Amino acid sequence: MTSLDRDGEVWILDLGDGDNRFDPTTVDEVGAALDQVAASEAPAALVTTASGKIWSNGLDLDHLSAAGEGWVDYVQSVQALFARLLRLPVPTVAAIQGHAFAAGAMCALAHDVRVMRADRGYICLPEVDLGMPFSDGMVALISGSLAPAALHRMAVLGERIPGPEAVALGVADAAVPLDQVRDEAVGRATALAGKAGPTLATLRRTFHGRAIDLLDPPG
């Protein structure tokens, strides 16, 4: 179950302590949290965190396989969450204390800053191994967030990238011990909170507009 709390200027969105897959309930809960964050007055920032071994394992594959023709609407609802992160008028930091896989990794890439655990945990796009091609919106998000070398290794080859290597590739901004992940993320979010406002949202639209529109088509 997700939760939303506030630490000074920083909103803390906790995805939970399980696999933290984006099932329909989680999609609704995260969406409601993002609505609350978007409505807050500046200065403000968002840290998305979790507990346990996993930050997020992405789509709920059991729900996906049982959804029948509804699978399109389900995947679209998850993609829309990524677009909403890109639309937020506040800086966003992913505090990745464990694994971020598939759509979980895409959610992390939709944040402005990523802090990973240094000793364990991977960020990974394993769709090549799952036999699941990326949607156009996912391609726009991933290609707009990763440098070419990281893009090839993660999106084409499906490599599991640990924290220190993620920093070297520009995928993450910091890799720290587990007990420092949240504090490091909150510290970075606090330093960025003064940038919140319409200009930030406009700049995100300028540089990520194609991804936003493909992830959550207007109309």
C-alpha cells in the first residue's frame, strides 16, 4: 500500500514494502498522491521511495495476463502515471533502495534525479528477455532519459545495472549505502524545492513533450 507524507518542503511518496507493482489499486493511489503534490504551493519537491528489496517491479503481470482486452487500458493507465510525473510542477527524486525493473525502471527514469543503493540492487529494462516490446511512449521516455551507451545496454540488451555503474553511465546521480539512500534523496529534493513552479513544468514540456503526449495522449 502506498502512502504520502511531508518532511518540510519535501513530499515523501512510499510505494510500499513488497514487489510494488503497478496494479490498478496502486495506479489509483499514486495518481491521487501526485494530484496532492501538484496542488501544493512552492517551495516543494517529491521523493519517491520504498522499503524492502524492491523499489518497483513494474507492471502487474498477473493482472495483465488476466485483463483480456482490457490490457490496453491497464498499460495506458500506468504510462499515464509516468506522464504525470513529467508534468509535475515540482522537482522529483527517486530514492531507489532496491531493484527497479521494467516499468519500475521507467518510473524511476521519469524522475529528475535518481539515488541508488551502492552495494545491492539493479535498475533494469528486461523487456528483451520477457519478449515484450516497448510502446512508443516508453521509447520516448527511455531515449529521452538515457545517454546512448546506457540506452543500448539497458533497453536493447536488457542488462542489470548496479548503482555505482549506473552513476558512471549517467543513469543515476548518486549511489550510497542503504541507510543513506532516503536522506540523500531528501537532501537533494530540499535543495531543488525552490525551483518548483510553472516554469519547471514548462521546461519539462519543452524537452519531454513528445514522451508526455505519447505516454498520455491528449483528448
